[in-house]
Amino acid sequence: MAYRRLLLPLTGTAAGEAALATALIAARVWSAHVHCLHVRVDARDVAPLAGEGLSGAMIEEMMAATERESGERADRVKTLFDKFTSGLGGVTLADNPDTAAKTGGPTLSFESIAGREEDIVAQQSRLYDLAVVPHPEAGEDVSSSDALHAILFDSGRPVLIAPRVAPIDIGTRVCVAWNGTAESAAAVAAALPWLHKASAVQILCSEEYQRRGPKAEGLQAYLRWHSIPAEVVVFKPQTREVGAGLLGAARDFGADLLTMGAYSHSRLRQLILGGVTRHVLENAEIPVLMCR
């Protein structure tokens, strides 16, 4: 079992370089290919949003401004990619599996296309083993991360959220957040390659986190069938925050990867009231593998 093809949506944010570095670390582990995808805003999508009362000239001006800004953003993203790859050793730029197979190591490619980012990213990621996304910007509402949520809700594929600062390694010590839900089960299935490689695995659970479904001991038995030994640890919420307790337990374990289900409660509820998924997205300092 291995990850062979990773998708990295690049938006030009400050977190993009850390996401590139995180994706490359994962690619080195699996000798995988990373395809960096930048989706430019299509100026034609602006016209329907212009509303009534605007003249044709005003709409054309808006479209021209959008096209200009989109092009400048695409140039910045490509510059980021070129700068990052220029000093890399042992990494080949390749855009097809035949070339990649000959290298015996990680490969990278870049593509920039126009369209609606959330649609294209969700659709494209369905043919990748894993999508790596930049960490939501500090001070930016997590709900605005269109690529992240598009993949989570509309791709059927796992997502690896990169931390703000690229890690040294990924997957040597793995924590599994378990609450008995279908989402957490999907995350475990997606993380099995990492769990097989890990030197230590810990299952994190708590009464406040548990939903209707199998307990952590059931997951422990399941992993034994896969020859994966795992310790069950009960964590406590910190200042009434289950997410803070979860991240604290992962930190105590020295984890360099956390895997968990996303949005067991509705996304709307979590945006309004807060929730474990949102807290982890905003505060995790290690890579987090999520499934919905």
C-alpha cells in the first residue's frame, strides 16, 4: 500500500511554500508524484455576479480587472513553484507516469488552468491518492478555504492539511483521533499506509468526543488484524475544548501526523458554535490527515 499521486492546490498564499515542502516530504516517503495545480479566476464568471444596473462597459472593465489580477496571481504562484524547485536535489520535474517511473524518486509538476477553484480542485482530486492543502492563513476564517472544503465534501479522497511551518518528517509517530463515526473510520482506512510505516501509533479517545459507534478498543483490535500495534489513550478536554485536548495529547505523544474524521457534526454547526474539526484546522502545528 502506498500513495503514488498527490495533488497540491496552490493559491499563492503565504502558506503555499510550507505546503510545497510538506507535500515533498510525503512524496519522498512514498517516491510519489506531486502535481501542483493553480486555478485562475475565469473573468467570464464575473459577469453574472455584476448584477443589474451596470452598463456593458462597466462589466467589461470588471472582467478586464479580474483577468489582470488573476494573471498576476498566477505569475506569483508560478514564481513560488520555480523558486522552490530550483534548489532541490534528487527531485525530477515530470508530467507523465512513464517519466516518473524511471526516476525512482519523487517527482513534481505544475499546471495553471482557469475556472472555479472549488469545482476543479474537487473534481481533479478524485484521481489522486491524497490531496495536500496549505494551512488556513492566520486570522483567516477557515470557512473561506474553498479548496480544502471542496475536497473534503466533494471528492471522496483524503486531505492532508499542511502546518504553517513545514515539518521535519511525517508519519513516524501517528495519532489516530477516534470517535466511532463513519468519518473517523474513513480516515483510518486512508491512513493505513502511514500506520504501517509508523514506529509508534496511538489511538486518542474521550467520552466527550465519542459518538455512536465502535469504541477505541474495537479500533485497536481492527488494527491488530493489520499487524499495527496501537496504544489507546484517553484524553481530557482543555478549558472545555475537546479539540484542544486532542491536540495536547498528540503533542504529548510527539506525533508528527494526526489522522481524524472531519465534521461529524454539520459544518454550519461547527462554524457557528465551534467544534473539534474547526479547532484542529485553526490550531494544529503538525500535518493532519482528514476524511469526510
